[in-house]
Amino acid sequence: MTRRQILLVIAGLMAGVFLSSLDQTIVSTSMRTIADDLDGLSLQAWVATAYLITSTISTPIYGKLSDIFGRRLPLISAILVFLVGSILAGFAGSMYDLAIFRAIQGLGAGGLIALPLAIMGDLLPPRERAKAQGYFLAVFGLSSVAGPLLGGLFAGTPEILGVDGWRWVFLLNLPVGLVALGLVLRFLHLPKTRRRVRIDWLGATAVIVALVPLLLIAESGRDWGWASPAALACYALGVVGIIAFILIEKRMGDDALIPLGLFRNDTFRMATILGVFVGFGMFGSMLTAPLYLQIVNGSNPVVSGLQMLPMLIGLMTASIVTGQIIGRTGRYGIFFRTGTASLALGFLWLTFLTADKPAAWMMVGTFIIGLGLGQLLQTLTIASQNSVRARDLGVATSSSTFFRSLGGTLGVSVMFSILFTRLPGAIEAFADQPANKRALLNALSEGQVRTNQANEAIIDILSAGADSKAAEDAFDSSSTFLTYADERLTLPFREGFNDAAVTMYLVGLGVMIVAFVISFFIRTAPLRDKSALEEAADEASETPETGVVAEEISERI
């Protein structure tokens, strides 16, 4: 492949990454409008869970299949499945339909998440790969901010070209996906490997058995109750699935879906563990910060999306600079420590939040967190890829992404659970202080306050004693009741939400401190000088009995 062809392939891969990462953020912003239009407000969690389950489970499967059959066909299949799911979701007639179609989208998204970075490893040596992956992360950061803005725009527009505005949240994927598909079909031509392997069907089944119940409880635990019979059943089934998966993978050896032999490598093992913590901090901060800005600072969804720009700037700046430094020096170990230190510093900054601080305080904290993420995300991928053989590049990349996604799911679950568990008590504690109680009673004694419809929801919750169900339901439905209500009545809610959020960020700080300690135990091997395809050609020429046709690979390179 010529340099121009490689650049065009990279452009197609970046379009695919943009497609999958934009989809996650744009849908979450517009979900309430979608649920209202389809009369399924109570079912919206299942729409998110369906996508999460299929995308997480399919990620390692795509990685393994690409190591067996080559990257091109799995990537094309992932794009096509994602686009089919997008079209179906765009014309969904009910929330049940939408959940099924989002699950189909998730099946494609797993490949769009895992395969582009693996293909980068095939095409480029690690030093050049570091530079390119910096731009991939910049695309990811751009989609994280553009998603809420576009989601708010589409959700707020009744019709576009005769179609409901929210349906364009899914239909927008078509032009972007077709561009990615066209570039991949035209320019991505990688040599195919030919080796006999056993396909790990049992391992894939065990992954499903293990993860589906655990992801279900992570998404629905607050509603079901963490110790409810349904939750206990999910825990038990998940543990059984994990044990079965480990036994199956041990038996399958190198043909396993996630070969356990990879974890014998110190670098891969510690980078994977650190990736779980990084995922915890990344998704925990990205999803809670906009909510804080809307509840405490009174921002609407579009404005809160703009207020997340500092995180994007920090992530883009750090990822590009880090990639350039790694490309020139070949050193990357220091970024594990500086990156986790930045994450810890960002969470520490957020623990000093108060309800009367401007939104700029949150923006500074997310900027620092963005700096940490920009240093870590590509460095973790490079370390994982650099620690394995060329034949295992796909499964190593997808496994790294897979465990980081699990960490993100855990982070969102834990952070939101802490937030909403702590919230009712924090609201009551503030409202019960003598001075605050007098101010509330004085406000409620005014007839104009009591008869104002905008204050109705707050008065109902205060009358019920701000019990957990009332407070949680209020914030789950909408934050607009705080925007238009009397400020004397909203003050306990803003103060309570701030106090609960500070507790949540303290937990995040503890997790990031553990990640900082772990970063000192990662051994970094020198970056290799050749791409994975060049290494595969060298291996094939030395060991022709592996079944790889060395002449074909050399000719294609």
C-alpha cells in the first residue's frame, strides 16, 4: 500500500470511530424526547442496555475473528450491520422495536470500536502508530462534544424533511457510514492469513452468559435494588459464566476468544488492569459532569455540551502531543504515571465543588481529566499491542478495549449509584438546617409560590420529606423543574445534588489514586520498528509450516 492509500484508509477508519462514538452521545441526549414520542418513558433504560450488551460482548469476538480471517471482512461487516441497525432504529414504531434495533447497532459498534486500532497496528510501526492514534482520540473527543449538541438540535426540531427530528439521530449515521464503507472497500487491501484454528464458540457463549446478567444489574440495579432476588440471580449467573469462561479459555489455548496466555505477559496484564481503572474515570466523569452542570448550574443540554469543550480540548491536546513525543523518542512509560496523576488531580479539583461556584470550576476539572485521558488511552493501546505477537494483535487490541469498556460500565454504575443513594439524604440535611428551614417555610407561606405551577414538583417532594424514590424520580424525569421554579425552593436540591456529587467524586479520586499506584508496576518494552504485517511476513519466511503464504504477504506489502 502506498502512503496515500494508507492515509485514505486511516480517514475511513476515523470515520468509523466517529460513527460509533458519536452514536453513543447523540442518542443519550435525545432519549427523553424519543421516549416521550414513542410512549415508553419507563423503557428507555432497556434501549441503552441492549446496545451496551451487544457492543461489549461483540468487541472481543471481532478481534479474534479478524486475527483468523483478516481485518477487512469483519470491518466491512461491522459497518454494514451498524448501518442496517441505524436505518431500522430511525423508523422504530415503539420502544420495544427501538431496543431490538439498538441491539443490532451494538453488534456493529463492537467492530467499529475494536478493529480500526488493530488495522493501525497492521499498517504502521508503533512510533508512527502513536502519532496517528492521537488523531483518532481527537475524533473520539470531538464526537463526545458534538453528540450532545446534535442530539439537542434534532430532539428540539419537530420535523426535518418531513421526518420527525429525533429520527435523524439515527439516520445521520448513513452518510458518515457510507463514506467509511467506501474508503474501506476501495483502499483497504490487507494480506489474508491462512492457518488452521478452532473457533471458540463455547468461549463466546460463556462471555454472553457472564456479561449479560452483570451488565443488566449494572444498568438496572438502582431500580431493582442491589440485594433484590433479581439482582442476586444476576450475580450468581455472572459468576457461573466467568468460571465457565476461564475453564473454556484455558482448554482452548491459543485458539481461545481471549487467550489466557496473553495475561502471562506483565505489560499486557498490568496495562489491562490499568485500562479498567481508566475506563472507570473516563465514563464516570464524562456522563456525570453534564448532569451536574444541568442540575446545579442550570444549563440546558446544549449549553452543558458546550461546557464540556474544555475536556475535549484537554484530551485532543494531550493525545496529539503524547503521540508526537512517543513517535520521536520511542518512550511511553512516563505517560502512565503523568496520565493517572492528571486524572487524580482532576477528581481532586472536583471534590471542592460548591453549589455557588460558577460552571467554570467544573470546566477546569474536566479539562484536567481530559489531559489525563489524552495521555493514557493511546498509550495503553500501544503498550498492549507492543507486548504480543503479530498474530495476536487483533485479540490484544479488542481485549484492551473490552476491559476498558467494562471499567467504564462499572464506573457509571458505581458513580450514579453513589450519587442517587446519597442525594435524598443530602437534600433533607440541607433543608432541615434551622436557617434553611425558616427560609423554605417563608417561601411556602407566600400564596404566589404555592399556586405557581412551576413549583408543584418541588413542593410535592418537600412535602413527602424528600424520600429517595421521590427525589430520584424527579431528577430522572427532567431537570427543567429546577430552572423555572422559585430559587428559594430549588436551593436545597442544588445544594444536595452538589454534596452528593462531591461524595461521588471523592470515590472517583480514590479509584484514580489506586490507578496511579498501579502505573508504577507497568514494565515498558522498547517499541518495535516494524508494523504487524511486516513482522508476520518475517515470521512466515522463517516458519513456512505455519500455513501463511510469505510470498503473497511480501508482495502485497
